[in-house]
Amino acid sequence: MIDFTIPAELAAERDRVRQFVIDKIVPYERDPRLTAHGPTDELRQELVELARAEKLLTVQAPVALGGRGLSHIEQAVLYEAAGWSTLGPVAMNCAAPDEGNMFLLSKVANQEQIERFLQPVIDGQQRSVFAMTEPNGAGSDPNQLSTEAVFDGENFTINGRKWLITGADGAKTWIIMARLADNPHLPAGPTLFLCDGDTPGIVIERIMNTMDRNYVGGHAVVNFENLVLPADSVLGETGQALRYAQLRLAPARLTHCMRWLGAAERAQSIAVDYAKTRTAFGKTIGEHQGVSFMLADNEIALHQCRLTIWHACWLMDQGEKARHESSIAKSYVSEELFKVTDRCVQVLGGIGISDETVVEMIFRDMRAFRLYDGPTEVHKYAIGRKILRG
């Protein structure tokens, strides 16, 4: 049976989330603490407390850790509502990279690591980092990982350089990917490590200037300079980092899609309102086919993106890994939503490239979405390989 009905209780919660974002979060979009490098930690904490008061904080977390244990479909519905403002997911603690990191830690971390590194993130008290991408190639192709960990039987010593590390500035929970060198004690290879952000040896070189500004702390260049970690800092098993990264990435791709779908809806709403009131050549611009067709294309794209997301989520809720379907969703949705926001800028004309509305900010952030968690071309490459394998 195919059923696209949203249960009444979930629909009511969706509407509550959307109204919360409109009433409480949207007013912060003009706050000076929303900087060129994203919201400050002060602003984030203020937003988090608003969500906490409404019992909307970290609703996706496992029930045992204080959340509601949402299914992937339930996440899709609520994250879309939260995405009406780019600050909505920040407030509800379901924004990247924390959302994906929480998912990974809940699946792999041991009890001591959960209490020390995961629970404070779920509680909204601290942020997290996933430090993988490197200037010399490790990113979409993590096999090029060059950051090295050396184990002497007691401690790991990590050296290397990372960049585009989202949220590094001010984050407390760090997940670091490094290649464990051959040693007589443990299996070598790519390994994940957990540590506190203030551990000596973690050096934030600088915050990079990027076109997006929706992530707390921006994107940093980070150096690991003789970072010494104890044996119990390993997340999961040594040599298994690439497998754990895939565990994180499949659902994280989809949650990106969910949130940005909400933002694209917001842009479409603003463009529609403008098309109803702005006049040119004797009638509203919406009455001209050139504009109405763009709005129609947007409506079609939003609908198709939602169905694509829901299908991948449904598969994951059935216990499937849905790696192929999540790649399809990520590549298709990111490209289509970018087109949606581009058309919204076009409909708005001159004010579309100004900060008179949030559309220009959504447009810039949406361009970066085509790169987050794997650029479109990498996903198409993976999709193509699967097609050819039959």
C-alpha cells in the first residue's frame, strides 16, 4: 500500500514548529549577532532556550537520551517546517554538523563517551565538530586522508591540517578523522577520535570567508600539532572511520535536503507575495506568463523534492541503508532547490539581490548546499557506478 497521508498528530506538530519559527525565530534574522560567519554562540544559545521552552529542542534524539526518537519520515516533516528560517534548525538543535554528529555518536559511542561527548550536545549545552576535510584532497575522497595518528601503546599523537571544518570555533565535542599508522597494538587505517575542543594541540588557524552564513562558528582551518589523546579516545574501532562516516552521511544528506526544502518554500512564498502586488505594463507581474511560469516551475520542483526525500526516508525507516536513494535525493534536491531560489531572485528583480528580503541570503546558502555532504558530481558518479553494475 502507498500512503502519503501525514498523521494528524504529526501535521499538528509540523504546524506548531512552523509557527514557532515564524513568531519567535524569524525576528532574529536581522540580529547583528548573525554575522558573516554565521550566528554567534551567544545568539545560538538564546535561540536554543526559546526552543527548549517550547519543548522543541533536539526532538530527533533517541528517547533514552531525552529526545522523541523520530523516524526519518517524521524528521522530514518537522525539519522542513523548521527550515522556514535558516535559524530554525539552529534553535531546535537539528542543524549541521551537530545533527549528523549526534546521529553518529548515538550509534557508535560507548556509554562513557555518550555521557561526556554526546549528552551535552543533545542538551543544547555545547556544539560538535566532524573534522575530516583536508586541503590536499581528503573530502569527497576520504581515501586521500593525510592527517596521521601514531600510537605508542598508551597514547595517540595526531598531526595534520584540516579546512572547511564547520563550527570548529567554540565547539567542545570534536570528532577527528586521522589515519592510524601501522603499529603492533591496534589495526591501522582511517580512525575516528573523540576529544574536547580545548585539548592542547588543536589550533584554529583562521575562520574562512565563505558565501554562506547559516552555521554557527563558520568554517575553519584547523591544525593538529602533536595532539595527544589517550587510548580510550577512539570512537568505535580503529581502522573503521570510512564505514562510520558512511553511516553518518546517508541520513545527514537527507536532513540537509529537509531543512533546505523549508528555506526554498520560504523564498517561494516571498516571491509569490511580490508577484501578486508588484505591477508592470498594466497588471501585476504574476499575471505575466514569464513570471507565473517561474512560480509554477518552483511549485513543481518543491513537490518533487519533497516526494524524493520522503521515499528515501521511507526506505530507511524500513531498515534499508538507502545509500543509493540518498545520493539521488542529495544530487537532485540540491540542484532543484538552487534553481527554485534562483527563480525567486529573478521574480523579485532588483530587491532579490538586496537584503530587503531573506531571499538573497537563502540563495547564497543554497549554492553552498550543492557542495555539502558531497557535491552533485560525486553523487552522480556513485549513482552511475551502481547503474553500470546492474
